[in-house]
Amino acid sequence: MITLFKKREQESDEKIRVHVFVSGRVQGVFFRENCRKKALSQEISGWVMNLKDGRVAAVFEGKKGRVEKMVNWCRRGPIWAKVDSFDVIWEDYKSEFSDFEIRYDI
């Protein structure tokens, strides 16, 4: 019997920060709560919030591969969301946050 092992990709320790803006049907569909759960599961810090103009904004900080997964998740959002447009601003890592939170202030 021959057993093949797939080589595991090494996760990069490089840390990055992104600021995302998501438009469409993204408020009232549990986008923020699902985003928070996903970020916590990926050990990502930052925040997510609704904006007055109907968009959702978020900042993610963490390991590059995990942040990229969050960005990809935001491109589609939770099952009830309909993302029409998506903007990403890549920023310098700041190590600004210790957790991931839903923000309610604008």
C-alpha cells in the first residue's frame, strides 16, 4: 500500500492590515456578527461596523494568509447578503488591536 502525503503549505508569519468597504445588501443580514465570528476563528484582530450610507466597513490585522481569507469572505458575505461592490485598502500593519469587535459608533 502506498500512502501519499500532500505537502502542507507553511503559513507565513508576515502580518498585514486591510481596510474593506462592502456595498449592497449588507446591513440587516447579520454581516457584522458573521464577520466577527469568522475573524475570531482566524485569530484576526480589528473591527467591523455599519456605515450611515448603507455600506459595511472593516479593518483586519493579522497573519497574511488569514487576513486574505477574511477579505475573500467579505467579497460574498453571509448567505443573506448580496455584495454589489467591494473596495480594499492595503495598509501598513500597526498591531493596533487586541481583539475583534463590532463597532456601533460612526
